[in-house]
Amino acid sequence: MKQKTNVTENNRTDGCGMTKDQMIELMEKINRGHKDNLENRRSALNTLVGAFPVGGKIFAVVSLDELHIDESYQRSLQNHVKIIARDWNPTKCDPLKINFREDGNFYVWDGQHRLEAARLRGIKYLLCDITVGLTQEQEASLFGCQGVGIKKPDPYDIFKANVCSGEEIDTAIKNMCDNYNLLVNRNNKKVGNLSCLTLARDIFKPGDGEYFEWVLELLHKARWNVFSQSHCHRVINSLYEIRKSSEEENEFVQRKLITYLKGTNPDELLINATIKYPEFKDESKKIKLFLLDIINGDDEPTGEVIGKRNKFIA
């Protein structure tokens, strides 16, 4: 004889740890106390009976028509719903987390944007992770603590994944950095690290990849690969802005900057730029203006001086 399972109050409060049989028992108990919404209650029970347990959770494919949103604690829908719908990929869509309430309906407490995106795509069913009997307050509590203890991937984690999958921009950045023995890494205090990934992506998006390579070549020829913070945001961005303004004089500009940078280092460059342009807080702008002075001959570097050319405007 099958032993009857008992649903403890702790099971119900936590919303987890229930077996499928315990969930069915609890849903039947809830439904016996209500005479309303009978069709939805029967449908929910049939869904749960057909569900399958995996790793202590209960999953089922649920019709989107049966899913409800409680707007009292859920966020208002954001514009990125359309982006989710446009870029929909079933393999990246995690199961929605839903709860069967006393009123006889399933409520989505995690995944309302995925739900709406699926509706925009005309999708009729989604895989859901089911709990039974949570109150509105318990759903809201679970919703509020989503992501606690979970580290989301940062741009550098995503970069590695993109390179592995062959994404165009990040793959091009890596290949270019490989050519100059650079590692794309968030640590800007380690020698040989390019620590301005977001900037690099922004440079590549308008098709300025050749400008980015011009900057890397310049720093390589100036032997700056031996310094930490030589490929951080303030250095790369200031040189990129100079390259954009140099047009056909870029070879002359590069040679002159190489001559100057060979005799200094990232720390000294920032100090000198700050002394000359203390009114600017933007370190990249200070460095850009200071290096433009070098190019224009207002501050001649020691060592070889390349012939005067047209002056460049900041």
C-alpha cells in the first residue's frame, strides 16, 4: 500500500523541496476548498500531473494562455522585450518560474519579459518551473532576491564567449591584440593587458578597426608594451581621437608620437598632461591635448625631431 505523503508547512513556505506527489496533493487540497474558476483549476492539475521532476524541481510545458502576471510587485515591461523577441533563441530561454495560487491560476514570478517576448513571437507554449501554494508575499520575496549570490558575466566573460563562437567584432579585436602580444583583460595594472574592451568595441562598431590598429602599432613601436596601464582607456582613447583628426598626415603623426613616447611612460604622460591642462578632469582629454601640442611643436620632445607639418586642431 502506497504511503500517503504529507506536505509540511515548511515545504509550502519555502516553495521548494516538494516532490511531484506532494505538489499534486497540495493542489488538490487547495482546489477542494474552492468552487470558483473550476476550468482553470482542472487544467492546472492536468498540467502538474503531466510534469516531470528534474534535480528537485518540477517542470512542465505550459500554455501561455494559462499564465498570469501580478503587477503589484512585478516591474513594468521594458523596451528590451522587443529585442528579446527579435533575437529569440529557444536554447537561451530559461524556464519561466510559475506558482499555482489559491485563486486557481498560475502566476509568473520570474520571466515576465520572456513571456511577453514569446507572445510577440506567436509562441504558444513554454517550459516552466512549477511551485504550488505560495502566497503573493512569498512570490514577491522570491522575485526580490533573484540573482543574489549569482555573478553575472561581465564584458570580459562575454568577450571570451564571443571569440569562441566567432562573433565578428570581438574576434577581430582578439586577432589584432594577438598580433601585438596583448591580452584582453580587465586588469589594467598588469603589463601586456588591453583593459579598455568597451572602448575597443565602440571603435570597431563604426568601422574604425584600422584606427585601432594604428594605435596598437604606435604603442608597440614606442615600446610601451613593457608598461602597465599602457593600453588603458585614457591612453587608447586619446590616441584614437588624434588618429581620427590626423587624416592623411597619420604617418607623420604616428612617427612623431613614437619619438616622444619612447622617452616617457604612462604615469609621466598623465602627470605632464595634468600639469599643463589642470582644468580638465577627463584624463583622456588632457592627454589628447598634451600630445597634440607635441605634434604641433608647441612642446618639442627630446631626441629626433621630425619635420614640421600642418598643425592639428583639438
